[in-house]
Amino acid sequence: MLGNFIVPLRDHPQMNFAGYPNWPPIWVTGGGSGNYSGNYKKRLGEIGILIGSILHDVAPGRLFLRMEIDYERYTGCLAFSDAVFCRQLHEFLQGHTGKSIKEIGGLDFSHTL
């Protein structure tokens, strides 16, 4: 918390890429979900439960989120121009697996300002 200000993750000024908000990511599933039918599915919104986050090895400004909803697993990608912020978010999310994406979006992330 910065003074008396709470900055929810979803509203953080760095939660964007090229000027476009990136929270929540677009969720996709497909062949890796265990129920491959030849088509990828896409879901939108603050839905599901966070099951993990993965930093991209080659592109340090990319963070992949894994979530589960209705017994299906989805992946979303958050892109950032600031690799340090991306790593801070990854570390923050490690302590919030098992929580809903909506709940995580509302958590205070002002300590990174």
C-alpha cells in the first residue's frame, strides 16, 4: 500500500503492453489439455483458478499463467516491456496459486510503484 492508496493488480499502471491493458489474459486451451479434439478453445475474463505461472526463458518480459476452470486447463500470456516488473509479478503470483483469477486481480500490488 502506498500511503492510503491500494492499487489492485488489474489497475496497476504497468499491467499493459504497448499501451493496451493485458489483464486478464486471453485464455486458450487445446492439445495439451488432455482432451484434445483438434480445436483450441478460447475464454475471456477473470475466470478460473490460478494453478501456476511460468517465466519465459528467452523473452523475460513474457509471463504465462495457467488456470483451471470446469476441469479444463488454460494458458494465458502477459507481455510486458519491463522484465523486472514481469519477474516481480511472477514472484507475487507464486504465493497465490489456488486463488481465483478475479480475486488475484483485486489484490494490492502498490508495492511495485
